[in-house]
Amino acid sequence: MSLMQSPLDISTLLNNKLMFGGILVMMAGTIASLFKKLPTKLWEIISKQFTVTVEIMNNSDGFLWIANWLYKHPYNNKARRLSLFSSYIKKVLTPILTPAPGYHYIWHNNRLLIIHRERKDGDKREALGENNNPKEIYHITAFGRSQKYIRSLIEEAKNQYIKDNIEDAKLFSNNSYGWEYAKLLPNRPLDSIFLPNNSVNIIKNDVIWFLENEELYKKWGIPYRRRYLFHGVPGSGKTSLISALASELNLNVYILSLSNTNLTDSSLRELFEGVHPKSIILIEDIDGYFMKRELENIPSDKKSSTTKPEKKEFSRITLSGMLNTMDGLSSTDGSLLFMTTNSILSLDEAMIRPGRVDIKLQFDYAVPEQIEKVFLKFYPDINSASIFSNKLKNINVSVADVQTYLLKYRTNINDALNNTSELIRPDKYNLKKKTNEKRIIKKTFK
């Protein structure tokens, strides 16, 4: 009975216009939904099987290569949405307009390129102003199954960037994401640095020897890196020597601030890994972060008011983390690490042992030779330079002290010679005192 009634039921259902219309609407919706997803599904299949995509983040050198390449490309003249940043091209600060975040379709060498510039906003901490640097990524997609075209494009962008910046050493600083370009390294000749005992040439020749002898390091089985510690009184030229070395030898400088609140032992290793080969890593005043571990054991009632804590309270880098980074595989081959400190005696011995530091150089108060050279830079009068130096021979002054003083009296040599009492401070009445640190120029090997 039920079998005989089934056709009648279906027939009745089909004759019901309302029900039949509802069925048609449902079927149409289902078909439309399938067709709506079809292009996406097809694109996913095509992109997986027939395209090559590379991601380039803004904390890599490649990001600047691609930005510069886009700036030079004819498409850039047609783009309607642009982003502005500045860069040095042939040592001239140049405004760079490149396609803004979004999708860009570019025809290059008879092939279609899809470039998606993605910008990610910073976290809440950055929104509050602690770090305002957005994270950006270039997604470059090319049709084809081989990486050859993408690799050739990146090589083309790299060569164009090098051509535009061939003589420009740069300064980089670290932020929450990694390294970011800061500015062009100022030109500073080495002959503007006045140090006794031929110290400038000793350091310069050692750096040059290191840069030219990578194969020897491989032959000897020694990690190809060099570590320097400049220590001594403030204003004695520690950072100035590093800047002049980088300028003369055309080496990029990565200034590492350990006070960044987002920096951890893990991210410190990543920063060292991100340094370009044969570049300088500079950590200034490292004694402010890593003191002798014995200080931890001094009772609080016996600590002097001038005793510093083991590290700044906002630094999250541990001593062991720093040592592991200096020793480990994360250090870039060919890197030169320069550290400065006003007090080598306050540093933990583990940081400055042989193998971690190759050369230690002390920077003391200015000697007569230095004072005369600084004076001659302002006034080319040898007799006056000797008189000026003699007036300061019994007091402790740094090169920075002398230079600041001479800048003040730069227009009148007599005033410069007759007002040297201004350089005498209460702590400088006694004869020059050498610090209890011996002058050391120590090499692990040569």
C-alpha cells in the first residue's frame, strides 16, 4: 500500500508550487555557493602546483633590495597608492616612493608577478609608543614550477641595490622585530683619531688582516669571528675609533642595545644570526648590563652607593645567554664584535677570557702627544700646541674634554692658551693617576 502511495506523494509535492519553489531556491543557493568557492579552490590548486612564492620580511636585507627594485620599476610610476621612506643613494638622502601595502600585478621580463605587500600592526606595547615599527612582508609570486625566475629576480634586485649603495656603509639598530636601518654611517677618517702607542694602526691592521684571512681560519678550524674590548675613561675615543674604522673600511655597523624590553636570550641569538657577514656589532657600556657575579653575594648593608647591580633592571638578557651567543653557532661568520666599557674590572671574568675577547685596548686620559694633535687640528701652530700641552700635563683630561674646550675658544688662540684653568676640576688637582688597569693590547693569535 505504501509503495503505491509514494508516486502520488511525490506528484503531489511537485504540484505544490510553494514547496517546489522552496526546493528550487535551496538548489540554486547550493549551486551558487559552489560556484562562489570554485575560483578560490581553483586558485589554491593553481598556486600550489604552478606558482612559486617567496616571503621577504622587513628585518632582512632583501626587503630593502625589493623596495629599491620597485622604486626603479616602471610600474612604480603608475601606482596610485604609495608608501614613503628615505634611503641614501650615492650618499644622497633620497625620498623613496614605493607601492603601498596591498596587491600589485607587475609585468616583468614577459612574466606576470603578483606582489603582495602585507603590513602587520604592532602589539599593544608598540601602540603605547614603546615601539612604533610595523612589521611588513613582501609576498612575491611568479607562475611556473621552478625557483629559477624568483632567484634571478632577487639577484637582480640585490645587484641594483649594491650598485646604488656601493660606497655607503650603514648604521642599523635593533627593535622588537630585529634589525632596522638607522642612517648612513658618517664619514670619519682614521687620522682624526688621536691615540698613543700607534694603537689606531694596530687595531686597523688587525681588522684588515682578519677580513682578508677567512681561509686561514677554516684551515686552522677556528670560528671565523673577531672580538674586541675597548675599556677606559669616558670621552677617551672608544666609540670614535670604532666609527672611524667602519667608515674607512666600509663596514656596516649594527648597534646592539641590550636594554630593549622585548629582548631575550633567544631573540639575542636571532639578532646575531641576522648580521651581514664582515660587519661590526657594537655593544656600548656593556658593564652596565653584565657585572661580576660576586656582586650578587655582597650583603646589601655593605654595598657602596656607587655599586651597580649585575645588570640593568629592564634588561632581560642573562649573562649565560650572552656568553652562549658569543660562543655559539648563531654568530655570523666574519662578524667583528666591539664592546666598550668604562671599567673592565667590573666585568665578569667569563666575558673577557681568551677565546671570547681577542684584543683588549685601554683608553686612558690624554697624553701630551694626543693633546698637541687635537690642538693642531684647531690651530696649526706647533709652539702654541706645546705650550698648551704643558699647561695640562699635571691634570687628568680626556680627549673629549680637550676638544670641547677648544671648540669653545675656536676663534681666539690666546683665549685657548690662557683659560686652561677651566679644565681643572676638583678631582684633577693631583698629578695624573694611571688607573689600576694595565694597558693591554693582547692577541690570541696573529
